[in-house]
Amino acid sequence: FFLRTDSPGRLAKIEDIEQQEVFGVGFIQDFTWKQLFELDACVRCGRCTEVCPANISGQPLSPMHLIQDLKAHLANVGPAIQRHRHETGELGRELSPVALTGDVIKDETLWACRTCGACMQECPVMIEHVPTIVDMRRYLVMNEARIPATAQAALENLEMRGHPWRGTALERTTWMEGLGDVPIFDGSQEYLYWVGCSGSLVERNLPVTKAVFRLLNEAGASFAVLGQEETCNGDPARRLGNEYLFQILAQQLIDTFKSKNVQKVITNCPHCFNTFKNEYPQFDGHFEVFHHTEFLASAMQTGKLVARHSVDTTVTYHDSCYLGRMNGVYDAPRQIISMVHGAGLTEMQRNLSKGLCCGAGGGNMWQEEVGERRVNHVRAEEAVRTGAQSVISNCPFCIQMFEDGVPAVHPEEEGRMKPFDVAELLEQAVFGPGSR
């Protein structure tokens, strides 16, 4: 009865945000009735904590203990709040002797969350930990201005430059160099190819963007890009708790899409995919959204793309959280790998819906990790353990995390696993190895 019917990747919108005095959850009475009900429903089985990437890595987050700590706080202050509200009609914020965010739940606990959704998937009583955590982040950021310095720097960059990558020397159009005529979207094309901040402004991801562009061309797709008109869609701001900034960025981009008559969007990034598909409809932004693996798999199945060349390699595939667990896309990337001659797939122990986060989600791409180990090192170990030559993913964040994690767990360069996007593997199969 209480199971949500929409995507687990969709966070709640703060309605009439400019009229609000308190943002998110800073007091126990700010939670919705359903969130309070969830605190009582927890049976302390620990399944959420067992799969939490932060907890697995020895970082200061246990989803079970977070819920139990909130439950204990509710039991302590709830009766007094209820009496006060019955007698005065007021919320009674002053009745709690301790702060919900900071005392009951430590700041570092909230910032350790990757918003990967593994906890919610495993919970037998359907508790939704991630929205509860993000609601408390919203209070920290928008009411208390308490946020890790590196995350704050990313938000400031979003505000001033329209992307989170502080210090990048690249421009939105750098990736176009050497590709000839790159069409700019004017409404006459069927698809907008959305490159995204990481696809255009992070050096490692430029080859992925170029590979997707070449493959879309080869498949005869009617598509174009926004070029310099691209700005961040706001996902990092929403996950980091700055809902106000997210809503500004989202509305600006929706207005741009509508002015250009964008109907269909192909994305590199699962986070962009999730935002366009599941969260923009909250702001009347309705678009048909495809991840590049979905489009490319379909093109191969219909014969529009043909893998003519053999790529003799062994690979393991990493399911990104926002394409897999949050949106249920597991088959398309594997179908592409299976149609590449010579590519042998070995799955990691944790795969498909049980896959482990790379560590970058929830804005942790722009934070310093606190704890025993880095999440991406744990996941890189699992990939290396397969013995595969390459680890393949579908997400620019995941690729970056493996680029850091693999050398950390396998220092010797000889025989070291190489991280690639699915599109880079397919590019070799379609155009031949070394064709770039």
C-alpha cells in the first residue's frame, strides 16, 4: 500500500520554494507522516547496512542505525511535541533539547550517503532512507550553510559557471575538435544528444563523447547538440541538498529545451538520464529520454550498427546505480557487449540490481571521503578480482572512479585493468581497433 509507484531515483520537489521559511528537515516534526511511520516500521534486520557502500568501506553511515537513532529521538521528544501542539497549535521546535542534524544525526553521516538506493531496495518493509537523508541535507545546506568545503565549491561553480568542475581548462565544445561538422540543434533533428558537464569538461570523458557521436552518425541518427548552450541540469545541486539552485537550473534548461522544440534526448550520463526522465516532469519538462546504451543496443539489433571487427579482450561490467538500480536498465549494455565479437564477459560477484556503487553518487564526486577506505577502491578490487582485462561501465562518474581506484589496488602497470565506457568498446568493434 505504501510502495511508491514512481522511480526511486526521483526526489520530492519543495513546492513554492521561495515562500518557505524552513527548507528540508531540521526538526523531527518536519518529516512527513510517512517518514515518521517508517521510523516505527524498521525491524532492525540490518539488510540496508549490509549493502551500503559507505558502511562496507568503513565510513560513518549505517542506514539501519540512522533510522533507529531517529526513532529513539522521536520517542524522546514526540510526546512533549504532541502535547504542545494540542494545547497551542504550534510546532514546538524549541522543545527538543538536542539538534536533529548535528547531534542526533552527525553531519558526516549524512554526507557519506551515495544516494545509490541499495538500502531501499533491500528493505523488507519498504523504508526509503535516501529521501530522508536528502531532506536533512537540504536543511544543513539551505538553513544552516553547513556543507563540506569541496562540495560548496562545486555548488558555487554551478552558480557562476553552469557546471561543477572547478578549474577545468576545457570548454563545452572542446570534444568537437577533429570530428568535422557537428550539427547544432535547431528543432529539425529528431534527437538532442546531451553531452553533459562530465562529457565535455572532464578530459577522460572526451573520448566517450566522441565515440557516441561517431556511433550515432554511423547509425544514421537524426541528431544534434547544444554546444555552448549546454548548462548543468542541476542534478549535483539537488543531491547535495541545494534544492533552490536545482530548481533554478532545471527551469532554465526546460525553457531552453521547449524554445528549441526538443522532444527526444540521448544522454551519456545516467545522472542526467535520471534527472530528465524522472525529475523534470515535476517542472512540466516532459521529454522522451534514452541512455546511449539503450539507443546503441537498439541500433545494433536493427542492423543500423554492425560490429564488423573483433575486439579480443575479457571484460567485466559495472552497473551504475542511476541507470541500473534507479531505472532498471541492465540488459542494453550487456547486449552490446555480447554482440562485440571476441569480447568475453565475466560478471563481478555483486552485479545487476545487487551491484555496488562506484562511490561518486550523492555528490561524493566533489567531497573528500571520511573513513577507513574509499568506496571506489573497494569496487575496483571486486573488478580486478574477476581477472578481466577491462572494466566496462556506462557512466562518466564511474569511469573516473575506476581510473583512480584500479591503480590504487593494482599499482603495477603491467597487466593493469583498463576502464572503458560501453561506447568505447563498441567504437572499436564498429570502426576497428585504433580507428580513433
